Amino acid sequence: MKSFFYTMKCAGQAFSKVYRFDKSVVLLALFAYTIVAFQANINIFFSKWIVDQLSSNNIQLIMGIIAILITCQLFRLGLESYSQFKNREMHMKFGIHCENELIELVARTELLDKEHPKFTGDFSYWSFINGKYLESYNAVTQLIKQGLVALLSLSYLLYYHLYIGIVALLVGTLKGLYDLYAVRQRVSIDEKLMRQSRGYYYFFDLLTGPQTQKEITLFQLVPYFRQRWLTKKNEATALSMQLERLNLNRKFAGELLSIFSSGFVIVIIAFLIFRGTLTIGDYVAITMALTITESNISMMFASVSGLTENATHIRKLHKIERDIQAATRLQEQHKPRTFRFEDKLEIRNLTFRYPNRDEPTLHEITAEIKKGEMITILGENGSGKSTLIKLLLGLYQSKDDSIFYDGVSIRELDRTGMWEKTSAVFQDYIKYMTDVRDNIAVGNVAEANNTYKLHAVLEKVGLSKTFKHGLDTKLGMLEDSAVNLSGGQWQRLALSRVFVSDVHELVVFDEPTSALDPVSEVRLMDEILHYCQGKTVLMVSHRVGIAKRANRIFVIQGGRIAESGTHEELLKQEGLYHEMWHQQKQWYD
């Protein structure tokens, strides 16, 4: 019973949400369904009357009633068609509204949670759940229509033919209860299907996507990954067939019950007609009313079944929303302080562990960075360099107060205000499949229409003569006329984002020149360092040649700062940096 009330509560919330979105379309749909309900039952009376009057000679009266019946049906058809059109239009707009809410939900989710492998499966499921509000609204409106139709036709049967009415009620109820019985199984299979889909979609994209074809072709990987795709696809197909069997069994049992009940009723009616108790018109009316009553009662249970199924999914989405809102409220309880970076950035005993790992990625990091310094962070792959950068930028949040800007913990700062004064070019930068203008302006979207400034930025990164249509040149794979770029050109375009704003106080570069040739690398680094004069720069790199130009160098090993100092100081120590310097120097000797 508790589950039923929760289902009705979720149904009411879904209906209310859609009603608030577009009241006029919802009211139109309810009016149309009311007309359909009455018109379906009016047909019963008119059909009985017409059949009983066929033996009379009053053709004009019969034709008049038929004309009225056709007029009612045409009115119903026109109203229903218009309502369906407006409903379809509203569905599309509401779908956009729900997708926008989903985007907002993801935006409020912490980056650390979004980077967890579980998030991919969660997001697929969230997308699936998000459509359940509209499905629940449709089920509620259908339930109203089915209830009206069933109530009117059942009333006719109970009033004129009590036993047949009871049969219709029992059969419709039994069919509906059988449908409700399978709800939990369907919910479980649906969730497994949503999570399973990411596997076969990934391998399909791997086999067919343009970005993967070089390695797939060269290493002849199609047979290998096709087998992986087939395995995942077959697993999903098995789940789909399990769901299909469940639905077919439910449908078969319902149809079987209807066949026996209809046969039973027809035998009774035939006997009563033979005795003269009923007319042929009664036969037509009773069979029509029986079919309408039975089908609509069973469909009411199917609607309730759908609402129960949707309520189970919506409950999970509500929990996700509550968790995210609780985390947001927790942050808002303490009014964030304005971000200022006028003196120094301190790191005190910073330890950080990813949720899905046993060992910490960073161990007791302690350091101090003064305003205006250029710091190069060196270390082998997996040493924790990028993790440290994300923590310093506030993209990850540490559990303890261990990062301080001008003596204020980053956990107390307004992160949005902080991000307005920071910039970064990550190693895995995004290649926006739009145009050149967007790919530059994402560094400061307020300058998206400042054509003069964007052209100047292209000049700085050596791309001013690269694009035939200038800033409006389409890039990527989404349009037939688009241009695809080399790795070095994409990296230059990513670096251009730093030059769009003059208010950044902290600038981060994560392997900023890894795809550039040596000549371009030197020229572009000169541009970057000239532009960043007076700003605090954190440069993550494997190349010790860049480190030489820094004020100080942090060498990270195993999640700890193993060495810290200037280029000359670290060479004298003859430690890790000394080894890295001479190993890379040998490449050029």
C-alpha cells in the first residue's frame, strides 16, 4: 500500500510538472479525452438503436441518427487530432526542458564524481530516467481517459446486464493485476540495459569513428574489437529478449483470458436472444460495452503499472538530485569569500586519494608559490602532476584545509569567482567541432564577437593565414565543409584561449607544446612567457628545457615533491632533476 501511495505521489508530481510547463495543452488534452470517453459510450446506444430499427420502415430517422453519429465521430476526430498535434509539440519542448535540467544536474556535480568510471553508467541511466516524467504524465492522462470510458461502459453493463458487467470487471482486473506483477522485473532489466549499452556503444564507435581509424587500420584491429562489440551486443540482446519474453507472456495471458470471457458472454447472449429476452441490438451493444470495459480496465492497470515502474526510476533520480542539492546547500551555508591572489599560494600537507583507489595519489605535499612566479612541475607519468593542478584550480576539492590563497583556504573561496581569474590549457584539451571563433573564445566567451582581438590572438599562435574563411571556418567532422587540423594546429588553437583575457592571475599549462615542432615550440613559448609576465604560471611538462626558464622547479615522484629549487640549485644536488636534464640533453648532443 505504501508503494501504491508513493506511485500516486510521483504520478501527481509528474503531472504537475508538465501542467506548470504548458497548462493550455494539458487542459486541451483532458477535454479531448473526456469527449472521447463520452463519444465511445454514445456509440453503444446509437449502434443498439440503429440495429433494432433496421426492421422498421423509418429510413429517414435511421439516416438522421447515422448522420448525427458520423458528425460526433468527425468532431471527435478533429479535436483528437488537434490535441495530439499540440501534445506532440509540447512533448518536444518539454524534452528540451528536461535535457536542460539534466545539463544543469551534471554541471552541479563535482568534477571528481564526473571523472569516476561509474559516472558514465549513471549518466546513461539519468538520461533514461529523465524521460520518465513525460511518460508518467502520459500515463496519468491516459488513466483519466480509460477510467471515464470504463466507468461509463461498466455502468451500462451493470445497470442492464449485471452478471456480464461483473464478468467484464473481473477479467479486466485479472489482466491488469498480472501486468502489475511484472513491474519489478521490468525495472531491473531496464536499468541493466541502460548500463550495458555503454559497452557496445563504445566498441561500435571505436570501430566506426573517424578519430580511431589510423590505429584500427594499421594494426588490423577490426576482427579483435568486433568480437568485443559482438560480446557486449549479445549480452544486451539477451536482456532485451528477456524483457520481450516478459511482455509477450503478459500479453498472451491477457488475450487468452479475453478470448474465454468473450466466448462465455457470447454464449449467454445467444441463449437470451433465442429466448427473446434480448434483441440483436442488445447483442451489438453488450459486446461493444464488454470489449470497451474489459480493455479499458486492463489498460488502467497497465497505466498504473507504468506509473509504478516510472516511480521506481524517478525515486532514484530524486535521490541523486537531493544528494547534489545537499552538497550545494552545504557549500552555501558558509558564504564564500571573494578570491584574491595578491601575495602567495600555500600548500600545506596536501594528501589526496581518488574514490576508486586504495593508495593516495598525492602524499603530504607542502610548498609555497609567490604571486608572479613561474613554476615548472616535472615528473613521470602517473606521479600526480595533473591531480595537483586540478586541486590548485579548485576543480577537485580536498577533504582538509590544505590549499590557501593569501591565507584563505580554497574551501572557503568563491570558486566561480576564482575561475574567472584563472586559465588553463590541459593536456587533453577539447577540440570544439564548431568554428575557429568558438575554439578561441571559450577562453573568455565575453570576447566572442571581438573579431579584432581574436585575429590578433591567431597572429600570436601562428595561425593567422591558416584558415580560408578566417574565424568562421568550420572545424571537425560535423559539417561536410569543415576542415580537420593536424595535432600541432589543434594545440596552437587550444593555446590561443589563454590570450583572450587580460584578467587572469593564475595560468596553468599542462604539456602545452607536446604536439609542436621545435622551432614553433620555442617561438610560441616566447609569446606565452611574454604574455604571462606578472601572472603566476604553473607549467606541467616532461621537457626540462622549459623548466630552465622557470623561477623554480618542483620535481614530483610517487605523489611527493622530491626536489624543489631553481635550475642551477637542482643541478648541483645531482638528484632526479640532474638525471632528467642530462638524459634529455643527450638527445641533442
